Amino acid sequence: MFVAHFDVDAFYASVEIRDNPALRGKPLAVAGASRRAVVLTASYEARPFGVRSALPLYRALEQCPQLVVVPPRMAVYKEVSRDIFAIFAARGHPVEGLSLDEAFVACGDATFDEACELARAIRADVLAATQLTVSAGVANAKMVAKIASDSCKPDGLLCIAPGDEAAFLAPLSAGRLWGIGPKTQARLEAAGIATIGDLASLDDGSLRELFGSWSAHVKALARGIDMRAVEPDRETKSISSEETFEYDVRDEGRLVAVLREQARDLARALAREDLSAQTVGVKIKRADFTILGRQTHLAEPIRDARRIFRAALHCLRRAGLRGEPVRLLGLRVASFVPGEPKQSGLFDPQQDAPPAPLS
Ligand SMILES: [Mg+2]
């Protein structure tokens, strides 16, 4: 499953330049007026002077006397942010916001090429709607997607194909890995470890010496393996219904009957909350406790039990169980929009073939 990471380039500064073109091409900092003010965002023209976020403003002015300083307009940035997040969510994919201008978007069952195309389309939509450039990274791991988008700024798109993660990360500074702060980085440098590739090639013993119980995690991250899923924002959390069977179930008919019941439960829950859902997913725990998930993003939000069931059945069939024993079956709905849906309930042909008709 691919993840796209989006980050608007020099967000506050870019909004100021958009709204006042006289600022274009100048070294610009958005910062408050107090003596202790720090730079909130610097334009790309200011960055060669070492002016960047969190630098005290007096220092920024020492380093770049011609720096143009404008006060922040948070209300405007929040409004622009709402427009951008509406675009991130417009295709029904789960969105995990990290800040006003930065988010992960889960690409669902998209192939690599489809995920890259999705990122390209979202970048184009943001530019058309806001005149702002957003850089994007696509990869099969959150951390890799974020490092990719950071690496192609400004106005870039960098897609890391499956299998290329380790090679992409190898030449980068070890401090780019999540969880490696300046202190750890200094300690690594003292040990002759400068790049992520240096870390990835360490043997287990050296890794344990450096990182203790955290070493397996660091080893995986250095190879671009990061299993964290996109976690949609709280207000778009999911509702689910699960059943653990007393005896493992192999019979598909029985699983289908359980899904039908769960779809009714979820439809009632959605009605209660006055929400409609655009994502439907099934969770299957096999007899050996491994978990299998399949989900589908719908072109339009749904609420009624029959449509939820049809989407769930589609997911179950795609799981390809073929009589494997199942210990637990769960159904969840997510990607909520308020209110009742319009009545057509089509599947997005880009995402999914229509489900098989009900038996
Ligand atoms: Mg940004």
C-alpha cells in the first residue's frame, strides 16, 4: 500500500508572496514583531543566508540585512489550509494531517503508477485552487514518502519505486531518519557513521551497542521499512464491528452472513452519528493470528446497510481466502462526511471494479 506525503513549499511565505506580488523574488521572513520573535517561515530567497524556521529574528536580520519581514496572518493561513485539505480528501482517500500545510494521504489499493498519478493530480489541483506549490513524495512507507518530498522541494514530486527505498536513503545523512535527533547523530558521527547507508550496513551487534532495544527498529527504518499506517484525523476516525469466532470458520457462506449483520450494525451507527462513509474495509484474522485487511474507497459516501454490505463482500472476495480458517472477521467504515449521501452509490471505476451482484 502506497503513501503520499504532501508539504506546501514555504507555506506562510508563499501565501504572503501570492497576496502581494511585490514580495516575489525577495528574501522574505514571516515573523512576529516582538524582540524575541523567531522566523516562522522563510522564502527560498532567504535560505541561502541561513534564514530558516525557528531562527531568532534578530539573528536572521544580522545574516541578511535586506530581509523583508512580514507579520503572520494566521486566519488567512488556516483558511488556505482548509482548502488544501479539502483537495487532499477529495478523492476519498484517508488523510493524516501533520500541520496546516502537511499531510499523508493513503493511496489505498493503487498501484505504484496510480499512486504517483494521484500525487501528480493532487499537486495540480492545489496549484490551480490556491496558486501554491506543494511538493510530494510517494513510497510504500510513510517515512520514505516524507523524506522523498523533503528531498525534491520546492515544487517537486519524487516517487520511490518498491525495492528502491534502501538505495534512495543510503547517501542521506543519518539524521534524516525518524527518531535520530542531533544528539544521537553526533554520537553516530563520532562512531564514523554519517549516512543512512552506513547505518543499514552495520551488523546487529554494533546496532545493539548503539541503540539498545531500539536497534531492530533502526535497522528496519534505515532500509526504508516502516509499517506505520496512515492514521486519519480524529474527526474522520472509523467505526467498526468485529466478531471473534468460538471455532475457526472456513465456510464463506457463514462469513458473508456475519458481514451482512455487521453492515446492518454499521449502518445504524452511521445513522445515529448522522455520517456517511466513503471507505469500507474488512479485517480478517487467520487461525495463525496473521491479519489480512482489504478496503475500498467509494466514489461517493454511503450509509445504508445494503451498500456497505456490497462493498464489504467485494473486499472479502478480494482477500482470496479460499477456505482458509478465519478466527476473527471485522468490518469498518471510515472517511466520513456529514449527513446523508446522495442516491447513486457508484463505485469509483478508477479504484475498483464494481462488486459482484448479491447472491
Ligand atoms: Mg511546508
